Amino acid sequence: MGHGALSRDPAPGTLAKLVREIFEQTALPRLRLSSIEPMDWNAELIALMADFGGDRLARHAHLPLQSGSDAVLRRMHRRYRPWHYAEKVEALLRAAGPDLTLGADVMVGFPGETDLEFEETLALIRTLPFGYLHLFPFSPRPGTPGWALHAQNAIPLDTVEERMGVLRALAAEKTQTHRARFVGRELEAITLRTPADLAAHGRTAALTENFLPVELEGHQPANRLVRVRVTGLAAEGALEATARVTAEVPCFTSHSSLPGVAVAV
């Protein structure tokens, strides 16, 4: 079942209903909704962000964008237009507040993508407060509609690489701007399994409630809820912070078997 399928289901078992029941019937300290299609962020899901965001529901939303061009989205047969996407982001920001970390997938070089259509994507991204972007070039797959479009109007590889470079620079700027806002602030976080190279430098990997990577001073076991004070930004872009333990939590996997749901991160 794809992400968002539950929220589109007209039957009572919607994703929003499931999440609300989890909060009402369990003591789960924190839950994060993972990648959900823009139009699947309905009023019920957004209301959950308003009711629980920053407490038991992580203030993080990943909405696949793919393109900021109306013409390209139509060729992709997407269910939303650029203005629909912007409206969903505005609704989520109203519900969760400005500390929401917003992420997106963006595709470069879809068949027929013109310079103007690429500029439309850049313009939309510039207007929205993204905390990170996942960027990837179009990859033709035999037997798909995209394969036929690629055969008719493929984008030259050097053009794709040039556009990817422009988007990487913009994504880095967006990430830096978003994360710098939290220097000097206190945030809730959970410790993670720390890579050996980071542990060798006397640091612990963590993830804030609003989905920001953190390097903590000292060694901490995984799956501890901590309150961190952000002191700066590491060279790789992660937040640098000190921490005090607030609780131990069960060792959940990073993603549940349910579409669109992740726990304890």
C-alpha cells in the first residue's frame, strides 16, 4: 500500500483516525508522519498537527513536489498543481508553526522540461521555507509512459547536470537558513545509533523532534529522549548541541509497517 492510501480511503480506517487512536490508546511519546502526497494532507491530518505538533507528533512534513511547473506536473499526471502544493504548505505552517521542517522530492530533467519550466520550479522552491530537498534526475524505465516521452524529447545529460547543480546550491542555502534559526534554542530530540567515526570524536548522533540532525557533546545510548541546547552548526550542516536526558524510550524501528507512519524519531 502506497503512502497516503489510508488517507484517501473513504472507509472509516483513515490515516488521521489511526494516528488519533494511537495517541488516545497508547503512551507512545512521539510519532512522525513520513512522506505523504500533497493532496493527502487533508483537514483531518492537518488538524492532528495543530493538536499534537511539537508534543507527541513531530513537526516534520515531507511532501513530494517533483516539479514546480504546472505543465510538467500535468505531463507527469500528478493530482496537484503548484498552487495546490503551496496552499498545503501554508496550511501546515499555520497548524505546526514556523519550526516545522518541510522537505520535498524534486525531479530534474523530466522529458520536455524547458528552461522556463525549470525556472518555474526554482521560483516555487524559493518562495517556500524548505528545510531540505531530495534531488534526483529523471530515470527512464522501459514500459512506462515516461519511457515513451523520453524517447521523444529527452533532456541532454549536460543540461540535467547543470540544473542539478543549480538546485543543489539552492537546497544547501535553504537548509542552512532553516537550521541556523535554531542556534541558541532548546529543542526536544532522540538519540540515535551513533556511527563509529562520530563516536570516535566524542559525539552522539541525535534527531530533533522537528527532524533536524544533531551532534551532541559526549556519549549517549540510542533511544533516549533528550532536551538539547543548540550551540552552532557543524561543518556538514548538522546542529551542534549539549543535552540533558528527559526519558528512556522503547527501541522502536525507524519506520512502522503502516504507510506514512514512523515512530520514535
